[in-house]
Amino acid sequence: MKILVTGGAGYIGSHTVVELLNANHDVIVVDDFSNSNPKVLKYIKEITKKDFVFIEGSLLDKALLDNIFKNNKIDVVIHFAGYKAVGESVKKPLMYYDNNLISTIYLLEIMEKYKVYNLAFSSSATVYGTPKKLPITENMTLHTTNPYGTTKLMIETILNDLKKSNEKWSIALLRYFNPIGAHESGLIGEEPNGIPNNLMPYIVEVASGKLKELKIFGNDYDTKDGTGVRDYIHVVDLAKGHVSAINYVNNNVGVEAFNLGTGIGYSVLDIVKSFERVNNVTIPYKIVERRPGDIAECYADVTKAKKMLDWSAEKTIDDMCRDAYQFILKNKD
Ligand code: WQD
């Protein structure tokens, strides 16, 4: 199939493009490099030995979008493009609402114009807010605690309304838990701008000597060892979940949400210990106060994706720790 991938040069996007090419799909990537690096395109070709079409630009450029659909018969769209930093969204809510919502509405308008009704949307477990029970199932109540998460929830609402207006829409809402790790080649991985907000990129920079020590945000949560528990999923497993999702939307109609996680919760200290053991390094850390907005524990019930997408995560926490470190070792200069 011919797949349009918005934000395909990004962390999850680039890993997904690799798996789409490996599955012999034709791929068109559109990206404005606002949170990604052009070198990734070369690495995708090196990894897969396959070519794809790349168009530089923003989804806010409606003429550009129109041309893409006018010149290509697209079967499915995977929509990654969007700002995704929780902390930044709290400081700059309008930037997030403007970029994430308007660009998605333009994309959907053009899809409708060219009768392309198959979509996999990059959503997030952040739409569950503070879960009332665990593991989290897709039918649990949704609420958000930051503008980034709210843009994801708003887009899910828009997509549900769209489907009610036209039965032809076939949409998968892919709710990612905590993607970490990198492709085994070490050529592509997570490269946050500036000081990393997320746990694994921070640990990796401590391990490579770029940062002095990890600050663990609180060890007084009601969890196994007091530190925060999350459902970490290898980014390659997540990418493969998208290949399953486009097959699903191409053969069904309606809107379905899917948890893309492992179903296993690991604490911050679990991750630190695994990382140290697998990579034979020491991660100095200091317990500090809780980070505002953090929840204690979050992990997925993954039975729906297994049943309906015939997909489940296969890589272990050791694979995630090993691949994350290998990427930075190969790219630290
Ligand atoms: C994980 C755990 C922290 C950094 C966020 C977004 C979510 C999604 C994934 C986009 C928590 C602890 C972290 C550090 C720490 N992004 N931690 N020291 O907050 O679960 O999810 O990223 O979709 O929307 O909310 O991920 O990696 O920031 O934190 O102790 O320097 O690690 O308290 O328990 P989070 P995270």
C-alpha cells in the first residue's frame, strides 16, 4: 500500500518508516524538521536499502498537502506530526493548540477532499490522566492534565465526530505508553533537543558522561519501591504496531483505540538497575522532590491490540536499555 507518514523523520516516525519499508509498502514522508534531523532520512535508506519519497514542509501549508494528495493515490495516512513536550505545552499552550489541532484539521480536510478515509493517529496514554485502576483498558474514562495531552484528546474527539459524519472513515487511535530504545543498527534513535525531559534519554546522557547524575523525581509514591512506575515499550515494537494498525484500518471501518504498551510496569529504579547491568555502567542518582503533574503508576492492558491487531510487544527491558545506550555511543559526537 501507499502510506503517507506525517512527521516521519521524528523518533517514532522514522522507526515506523523503517518497518513500513521492510513490509514492502510505498512510503511518502512529510516533515518540517521542527523536531527532527534530515540525516535520519539517509539512515532509513541505509537500514532498509530501500527508497521512499520525502517532502519537506508543514501540514499548516494546505497547498502542499493538496499537492501531495493530488499527485499520489494514498491508501493510508499515519499522522505523527505534532509538538509533544508536556512541560513545554504547559508554558506555551497556544503554540500547542495552534500547531497540533490546526495542522490535523487541515490534514483531515484534504483527506476527505481526496476520499482517503484510512488513518492511524499517534495518540498517547496521557489521555488517561491519573488512572483509577490498573492495568489501563481502552474503555476507561479519559481526562488530561496538560495542554499536550489535551490536544491528543481533542483530536480523538474530532476523529470520532468525523466518523459519525461519514461511515467510510476507518481510524485507529494508537495510545502509546512510554516508548524508549533505538533501532539495533544504532543509526536512528531518540535525540531530544536540549536537556532531556524523559527518563531514558536522561539516563543515557548520564551514562555517556554528558550529564552528571540522574535526579529521581520522588521515591515516596505508593509503588513497589516508591519511585514512579511506567509501561516502557521498545520503539521498534511500537513501530511494528503501526504496520499492524494500517492493515487493520485498511480492512475495517469505524474508530478503535488501542493501547500500545507491553502490559508490564517498571519503576525508575528498575530501569536504572537494568541499564547498569546490561551496559556495565554506573548511573549516579539523587532522590529529589516529585515532579509536578507526575502520576504514581501507569501500565497498559494490551489484550485488545493482541486480539484485533494481532500485535504484541516482543522486546525486553534489557533490549530497550542496550539499544538506547548503543545509539548514543554511536552518535555522541
Ligand atoms: C518516566 C518516569 C518520572 C525523568 C511522558 C509524557 C507522555 C509521553 C511519554 C508523549 C516518571 C521519572 C523522569 C527524570 C525521573 N510522551 N523521571 N527523572 O512522564 O511517564 O510520560 O513521556 O506522548 O505523554 O507524559 O515519561 O520519561 O518523563 O518519566 O525520575 O529525569 O521517570 O517521574 O516516574 P512520562 P518520563
